[in-house]
Amino acid sequence: MSSHRSIHPLDQLIVGLDKALRVIGGVASASRPSPAAHAEDGQLDGAEQRHSAGLMRVNHVGEVCAQALYNSQARFANSESMRAQFAQAGREEEDHLAWTALRLHELGSQPSLLNPLWYAGAYAMGTLAAQLGDARSLGFVVETERQVEQHLAGHLQALPAQDAKSRAIVEQMRDDEARHGKKAQELGALEMPAPLKGAMAAVAKVMTTTAYYV
């Protein structure tokens, strides 16, 4: 029996709740320096600063959701190697969570007030994906990362040109998401059906539109 499966269900629940509370509470530590550390802090007027903050809040929500997805998929994966893969990806995504939280603070703003809702919804989706088997769960990762990569590319177009710090963070996040998607593909991901892809895009649209303001 694997070490993961030998853990008492109550202990698994406690560990999961601890992770959720830390993510929702904004407790995240980066293993890599922020890409913004050496970027020039350009001058933003009030409207530009609010716009950048709104976009980075959306990106922070995306990382809250990523933590929930990877935590749930790791917990309910069928093999130890797959659990390890999801756990590793989640640790790398925690860098993004820390970077975006710091940038929000620098922009004089705050994370979404709806983070508990976003986390719960994403955890439920990740759990459902895991129940479909590892290949389908990996397919969910591939499609999620594809949509996130497109979303980040759009933010690079929308961010103020002089906001070099936010842009540096988003560029690194985009590169990391592409790598995670490619890795999932290499591990044997099955493509998601078109209706599910559309549903994922619709949910993401609601989330990004709302999180920009709240």
C-alpha cells in the first residue's frame, strides 16, 4: 500500500483543510524570486494602476484555483506517480500565487474577497476530473493550462506598457503554464470532449469578469 493511501482519512482531511486555509488566507511562499524583482517600476496613473490591479487580482484568483485543482487531483489520483506529479506542479504554481499576491500589494490593492468560493469550486472540479481516471484528469490539466495560457497572453496585451513588473510576472507564468500542459500531455492525457471544454471556458469567463472587480 502506498504511503499516501496509508494515511488515515481524517489526517488527509486535516492536511487538505490546512492547505485550503493557507491558500485562501494568502499564505504562500515562492521557491523562485519574483520575475518582477529586477523590472523597472514604471509610473502608472490612477486608472492604469486600478486596471493593473484588476488584472493581477484575476491572475491571483487563477492561482488560488490552480492550488485547489492540483490539491484535489493529487489527493484522488489513482497512482503514486500521478499524485507526485500533481503535487510537484502545485508547488511550482505556489510561486505564481506568491508573486501575484505581492504585486497586488505593491499596486495598493487586495486579493478577491470571493477566494473561498473560487477555491471550493475549483476543488470540486478537480475532484470530479480525478474520478474519471488519471488520463482524463491529465486531459483536464492540458485544457486548463491551454485556456490559462491564452488568458495570460491576453493580459500581456491589456496591461499598461509601462507596468514592467506585472508584465514580467505574467510572462513567466505563461511560460510555466505551457510547460505544465506539455508535461501532462507527455504523461498520456486524453483530450477533453468539446462540450466540456466549452463549459470550462464559460466558468472561467464568469470568474475572470467577477474577480477583476471583487
